[in-house]
Amino acid sequence: MDRTIEIAGKREKINLSRIVHRYKNNPIVTCHDVNKVWLEPHLKVVTVHNAGITQYKGEVLMLFRSHLRNGISILGIARSKDGLTDWRIDPKPALIPCDQDDEFVDGADKEQLIANEGGGLEDARISQIGKEYFITYSAYHGSIQHKVRVSLAVTTDFQNYKRYGPVLETDMRNVVIFPEIIGNHYYALFRPNDSTDDHTGGIFKQILLGKTSNCHSNKWDVNPIPIMNQSGLPSFFSDKIGPGATPIKTKHGWINIFHGVRSTMDGNPYFLGVAIHELADVTKIRIANFPILMPSKADCKVPEDDYIHVPQVVFCCGAIRKANGEIYIYYGGNDTVMNVGITHEDLLAELCDLYPQDPSNGVALFNLKSK
């Protein structure tokens, strides 16, 4: 299967051997763009990456993560009319570690939430449901190393945010909410932490599915049986998986762009994979056994004296679907810059159908000789 995409006036062919076309003008947003706007020395940043993406008032809105020079991450906003060029940085950060002056849901333990965010905010995902935008983000504790609670903030205008606190009272690294009610419930994908000392093992190889009748409540019924699981057998997803972008509704089902990690003798490279959930029953899933994007030198083009945070990483927290079925995948390169790659929903579905893996263990379900 081939598909032709058009980007910046140029036509490009993609297929199952070249699933994602990297935009030739990557990176699209860097720390230098932010530092031209955030002029105060304490707001100088050294990265822009892992951005939640949504469409707001006819534009693509990017809720990006940036490292300050003290190592803490905060969230800022960039906006573009076409989702590729002329990104405008909002004049101040959108979300920083909260204090007493921020807005909290009634009944919240403000002191606890302030402590939970003291170490920084990371990797936001955005799910629009009705007029509200539900933002999940990793909140790092200000004094307890490796303690992380994925937390919820809700906005209608990307100027005012109400904190709801941890989605679950347990260590979580990723929580990604499906952007509409399915049946009578909201659903979300969860990637729990099993230990603060083990960063690539145990249930880091699992993605769980949870549901709730009230998305504001932070009361989720999480199925302990993984909807996606890796056994540790040879795979580019063998050592860690986690949900990435907010699921995208298509004629093929809900497209779930996830990340996977394979430990090597020279580090832990991150890859992007794809799974598709049935529209009416998200417990039913098919998963492609191949990555759709692998890290390369093209993903972190920076000046020679720029800081590079983590080599060999592509990581996605947001993607959008165009009316013609094209999918714009927004991804961080080396946890340092923001890039975009373009694919098509038909190719992603074809990959899942022709080259699937067993959701329970990651084992390939196709015969190499028969292809």
C-alpha cells in the first residue's frame, strides 16, 4: 500500500517500508524560540519536547515541556495556523509547579498538591471532551526522589487551569484519556511504575485500561489485566512500553501511538509504535509488531554548542488527524527539540493488520516466510 501526502507544497510517497515522513524543516520549535519570548533569566530553557497537542480556535496548540536551567520542567504553549510553521510562543509559561494562588478543585488538599508538583511538570497529554480540555501530566514531588503522580488539570481557554490532583494515588508515568465518552464511560490508558529503583523492568512492560463514569473525579476502575504486555522477548518494545498520544478516532478505530524501549549495550533507545482499538469496544485491540518511527540523527538538529538531554529518543504526546486521513505526529527528538512526522491512517491500519503481535506478550503473529 502506498499513500501520497502533501506537505509544504511538496508531494511525498509513504508506504509500509517508510511509514512516517519526517518534515524537512524539523525541528519546528526549539529552546531558542522560547528564549526569544521568555526573557527573564530564571525562565531561560534548554529544551522543548514531549508536547501535548490539540486544536483550539482554528489553530494547532502545542503544550510543550521545557527544562529550566535548574533541571525542573515546566509547560508552555506554542500556536500555529498550519501546525507546521510560524509557531507563536505564549508570553509566559502555561503551567509551573503550583502554589496557593492557583485554582484547585473544591476539597483538594492544597499542601499535598503543591508538594506533589514541586519537582516539576512533564509530558502533558490533552483530551478535548465537549468544551473542556483535560490535561494529564506527570507531577514530580519536590522532595521525594522518583515519586511521580500523573495529575489532572482542566481548562476551557488555555489561560485558566483548575488542578484536580493525582489521577490515581499510586506512581504512574503515563495516563492518556480517550477524547469522548464510549458507551457510558470515559476510558484511559495507564502505565504504572512498579518500583522507583527499577526503571526498565516489571510492569513498565504493561499498559492497563481504566474506566470511570466521571472524568473529573479521579476515581478510575483500572483493569489489572494488561491490554498491552511485553514479555521481554526480542523486540524494539521489549523493555518498556507506554501510551503516547491522545487516541485518534478514525474509520479504522482509535489509533493509539505508543512508545517502546529496547535496552542495548549503549543505552535505551525509544521508538514509536501503533495500536488500534475498536471504536465501540476499546478493550479489543490490534498492535503492529514493527515501530513506525525509530530515532535518527535527523531528529535532533541543533547548533553544535546546544545541550542535548537524552540521545536516541523519539517520544510522542500528541498527534492530529487531517480531513484527508493524514496524521501529523508531533514528537520530541532526544528530549531536546520538537519535530513533526506525517503518516496516513490507512498505512497504520494496514501495518496492524498485516504484521500484528499478540497483545498479551508482544510475540509476532505473522510468519516471516509467508510475507
